Amino acid sequence: MRAAEAVLAREETGSGVQEIDFEAWMAEEQKRIFLLCMRLLRTRDEADSATQDVFVEAYKTLEKSGGQAIQEPAKWLTRVAFNTCYDRLRSKRWLFWQRHSSDASGDSLLRIIPAVGPNQEDAAAAHDIRQRLEKALDRLSVRQRAVFILRHDEDRSIEEIAQIMDLDAGTVKAHMARAIKKLREELRDLYVR
Amino acid sequence: MYDKHWSDEELVALLYGVGSEGDHLDVCDSCARRWEAIRCRYENLRPAGIEVSGEFLAAQRRAIHARLREKRHRFPRVLVPVLVTLLLAAIMIVYRPAPEPPPAKEKISDAQLFDDVFRMVSDPEPSAVEPIRSLFEEQK
């Protein structure tokens, strides 16, 4: 593996052209991509499998490109991850599974989120809100959820989200506005506290 | 003082990049304070502290490597239908079925043969003449 992967892409940087080692790049991006898949797919196993798909797909694309530079590799990888998850979410198998295990979603991500906060009370409150937020996210459409997660978790701008999801900025804003409206309704009791 | 402060909804919309932009927050202390409070809560909600174990990530990388190795050693799928077609063609050439024999003529009984021969002999004109003859008949 090591010999074959060698150098698969070159990235333009301020100091010139930097060669990207696939192994190092994967190690750097892996956690972020896994968490994004986790947020979109809601189950650890699916996210694990999707993350593997993402990097296999990325490797294949880089291999085909013959070392050509990929513009903004992190954003490009996010786009591959989004498309991978989106295809899964739209598949019949996934919809069937979702219908038959509606109770399984929601808590899976929370199991790996440590309670962080300045004190125990705040930590508990933050955990409570996150838990509610996770469940509320289930009620959004796939696109609304993706838009919200890319903004909320990855801190992407509306323009970046539009590029990642291959939508125009106006559509992204519309999805975001609907997502916020739905979440506000779901979390109303927390919101007015 | 301002007549109209921004609502929480407007501040949250701004937080997510879909709110109206303007200099209101720069000039309204009250809204600026609420904005900071909302931003603070937002930061607390962001999953920045999520930990995924190194073991899990290492196992995932091993699985990815295994899949890449498998892909490299796997026979190219595109060639499978081509090879199957070639194989079938070769089988058809080698084991070409023998041509079917012409259908056997119906056996005619002696009586029927005798009847046919008798009719041919007794008829003064061959049956092929009949359509031509009708051309020369006067129409009634």
C-alpha cells in the first residue's frame, strides 16, 4: 500500500507546490469526515462504512487524476462525504431501515460526545440541549439537515455549503431558513427559557 | 435607545448566515449583548469536544487499506462481460449443432399415388393451363 500511495496530489500553497501523501492526508481528515458522516447518517456503523467509502472514492479519484492538483482538497473531500451520505440517505435500503428502527437514531452520537462545560450544571444543560437538538435534527429533510450541520458543525459559509452541495446560495439559504424554523418549533421550550 | 430591537429569531438567523445584515449590532448595546449571549450558547452547543478513539480510527484506516488492496488485486469488472461473451462465442463455434435434416416427405399410400397418376393421365390439359385459358374466355 505504502509504495503505491506515494504521492497522489499536489497542493498549491503560499510557499509553492506541496505534495500530499494520501496516508497523511487521510489521517488528518479522517476524524472530521467520520464525524460529518456520523451527523448526517446518525449511526456509528453507517458512518464508519461511509467514511471508508469516502476515502476509497477519494483514492480512486486521485489515482485517476495522475497527480493533478485538487483545488481546496478539504472542501472537495467534504463534498465527496456529503454525496456519499446523501446517496445512502436516499437509498431504499436506508429508508426501509429508518422506518423499522426509528428509536435507534438520536442517541448514538451523544454516546461519543463528552459532557463539556464550565461546571457540572452547565455541562448537564448543554448535554440536554444537544440531546434535544439531535432528536430535532431527525425531523429535518436530508438537505435541511446537511445544510444545518455543515454550518453548525463545520462552520462553513453559505457559499461554501452551496459549492459542497452543488446548489446555489439562494437555495441553501432557503433550506437553512426552513431548518432553523423547524428546529425553533421543536426546541421552543428550550428557546424561550 | 432604539425603537425596534432585533428579535431572538433574527439573531439566530444571523448566526446561521441567513439573517439580515446591518450595523444595528454595532450601534445597539442591548442587541449586541444578546448577540454575544446567543453566540456563547451556540459555541457551547457545537460539537468541538467530540472525541473518537485513536483505536477506532486506526481500525478504520486498516479497513480502508484492505479495501484499496482488494481493489488493486481484483479482476477488472469491465472485462467480465467481454470474457463471458467471448467464451460463449467459442463454445458455439466448437460445438456448433449439426444442421437439421430436411423434413421427411409424407408417405403416400399406394392408393393415393394410383389416384393421382390416374387423374393426370385422364386429364387432357395440364392444370397449369387453366388460369391462362380464362384470359381468352369471353366475358358474359
